[in-house]
Amino acid sequence: MTGTVRPTRAAAHRAPLRRPGAWSRKSATAPPAAALLALLCGAVVGCSAPTSGAAPADPATCGPVTATLDSTDVVALRPAPTPALPATVTSADGTTVTVTDTSRILPVNLYGSIAETVFGLGLGDNVIGRDTSTTFPAAAHLPVVTPAGHDLSAEAVLALNPTVVLADDSIGPPEVLRQLRASGIPVVLFEAEQTLDAVPGHVRAVAAALGVTAAGEQLVARVEGEIAAARRSAPEGRAPRIAFLYLRGTAGVYLVGGEGAGSDAMIEAIGGVDAGSAIGLAKFRPLTSEGLINAAPDVILVMSAGLASVGGVDGLLKLPGVAQTPAGAARRIVDMDDGTLLTFGTRSGRTVQALATAVHSCGVRS
């Protein structure tokens, strides 16, 4: 069985900086608002939809909201597919790799998206380890092979005796991946583009490497349908300006996202305007008072752990320029779990749906 692991690239390359220190070398008409909110409210605990005929909640007056999924676990295909092996594919680095055994799969990258895809394909029972970003419940019990943040430990990997390693260039160091190949382990590398448009290609690439191409198409159909439905759920009306802030208070890291950061794709998917992109920012830039005030976001979007690292909403409001924005003045902060927001995997449709709920209606108050 042959295939390729080079997914089609979207028009714009977006590789979000989930955490500093990555090894990457790249840096249908919408339903009425009341009906929409009634459908969406299940994604945010405590959300209440307006009664028929009522105007939707003004996002600028909602206060802090946590966007949550009904379930953070991956929905696997059932019954689990039987791999057609051997499977020969072209790794993203140009190496031809033949996979002959998928009984002990090790999927690792900076985002957790490869593991999410393997579990989504129904092969989660064959996964033997995980990276730091793979946090969904079905994988939480697995041993971590990135003990130093996102650096792979060759010793930890070899101790698990994997029959195939799936990775991309967001994780490293590269010499560890070369060492694994030299030991005789098939190592398949994928393109590291992390966008909603790239998700189907990633699913197909992983499925080809594991010899389950038919299951890959089945999963792609489901994921594409969920993403399309979530995109259509954005209500009509004025699009809120949303700024994504990457925060790691313990390390003194405060960044704002712009075009190509990955966060812009999520913001656009829910019918928002990425405030960083709107003022000409690209990828991630240091947070400055002047820049954030010029961006004038109605909503500030952050990862939950990042928000906690600066002391919650009150601590966030002390950062340069935050309190002087419309979002800061209204305490309009939306946070979402780090292992979900920018993963760009098989849960992306559900993630977009939950984020839309949090932004476009009032949910759980912090």
C-alpha cells in the first residue's frame, strides 16, 4: 500500500506558536440569532439563550467567559479499522518510509494534533505514549516522552519500543528523530501547518501512514462537516474585534497574535475580526500598550493556563494596555483549554462551536 504524507497547503501558511521553544524551522444561510443561541448554549455551562424575539446578548457586556466542550475527549471511529500493511509513504522530509506494524504507535508533536488524529481513526488502543500537549482523557494515562517541555527524550521513546513514530518538525531535537530512525524504527514526518483548512490533509496523511486510508476518508467527512457547521453558526451582525494573547506569566512571555498565528483562523471561523491582523501584525509579536490599544479589541481570547499564569482576569488587566481596551473595560475575557483551542485536530469543529458560544453569548462568569 502506498501513499503520501504531504497534505495540500492552504492559501496562507499558519503555524501557531503554542509555546515558545518549538523545534519548527518555519516559523447555507445562518440561522436566526435566537435559534442559534438555543443550539449553542449546550457548549458552555450556565449559558442561557434569549427567548423568542429577544436580541442576542451584547458580547461587550458579558464579562469573563470560559469556552468549554461538552466532552473534551476524542470521538473515535467504530468499529476500529484493520490496517492494510505494509504501508509505504513519503515522509515530509522526502524520506520513503515503510510501516509494517502499527501495534505500538507513538504520535508526537507540539500541538497534540497527531495523537488526536490517531485516536479519531479508532487506533487509540495502539498508542503507547504521548507528548505534553496531548491531554484529552483517553490519552491522559499514557507515559510522556517529552519530559523537558517539548523536547523528545530518546531514552523515553526507545523504552516504549514503538513500531512506528509519527511526528512533525514542531518537535525535536532533530538529532533524536535521526537516532530513532537509525535504531530501525519507522519515523514518519508530516507537514506542520496548523490551520482549519489543513485538518483534512493531516487526517489523510496519518491514515495513509497507518494503512487505514478508507477510515481516513470517513473521518475527514465527519470532521469537515463539523467544521462547516460550526463556521455557519456565527450570527449575523457586527463582527466583534478579538485579540488573542499568548501568556506565560511565569516566564515573562506576553505576545499578541496576528495574521498567520493560527489564532486568527479560529477567530475568523466564529465570525470575528482578528484585531492583531487588522493593525498589520503577523504571527506573534510582543504585547505593547500602544499596540493593544490601537487594536481596540471587543474581546480578548486567551488559553486557560495562560490566564492562570498571570493571576486570572484581575492580573490580565494589569498588563500593558489591556485595561484601556474596550474588552478590558468590560472585563470581556474569553479563555479556553490549552489542549483544545489551537490543536487543529479532529475536535476542531466542536472547538469552533464552543468558542462561538462563548464569544457570541454570555456563559460561565469567572
